[in-house]
Amino acid sequence: MARRHVTYECSGCPVEAAMEIIGAKWKGGTLFHLLGGERRFSELRRLMPNVTQRILSKALRELEADGLVDRTVYPTVPPQVGYRLTAKGEALRSAVLALRAWGTEHLRHREAATGLRDTAALPLAAE
């Protein structure tokens, strides 16, 4: 996990504090997909096909360590693991949805400028 600041003593520091926790590339998408409820690891991999198993595992471990995600191991053969947002993670709902709205608009502008369609602009699971 990245080294965090010890203190936050500037007017923009709350933003830095938040971005230290959710700013990694795959954490935002993971949080977004968990807005719809509990997901198995394999479901998250299917929803985010460009993330590697190792990176997704790391992101989930860090989100769990930061108190945003709960991990439940189900006693099945083979064992299955489910992830869901905690109350602290759920408090990010409006921020995650606002980031998605901004990203959708950004992709629209990029498509208009380049003429290339980006599949990331398509509706996603939490809608």
C-alpha cells in the first residue's frame, strides 16, 4: 500500500486524503460495481475485464483495510468470497456516481473530438 501523509494541513488536503484511499485506477470501478450489492470476485473480474487478478485482489485488500469493503468467505467447495460495501463505503455513493457522470461526459466529448466510440460510455451494472 502506498505511504500516506501523516498530517493534512492545507485547504485541499481533504481531497488528497480521499484520493489516497480511492484514487488508484481500479478502486473507483470496484466501488462502483459494489454499489449494486454484494459481488463475488469472479463477478468483479467479468465486470472489469482489463484488470488482472493480482491488481483486483490488491485493490480489494486495500479497500477492506480502509474500511470501505467487507469480505465474506462462504464455506463452499471451492471456497467463494463475496465483497460488499460497508456503511463507510456506501457513504461514497454520491461521489462515485458523480465521478461516473463526469467520466461519461468526458467520454462523449472525446468521442465527438476523435470520432471513436468508447465502450466505457455504455450503461453499467449499478444503473
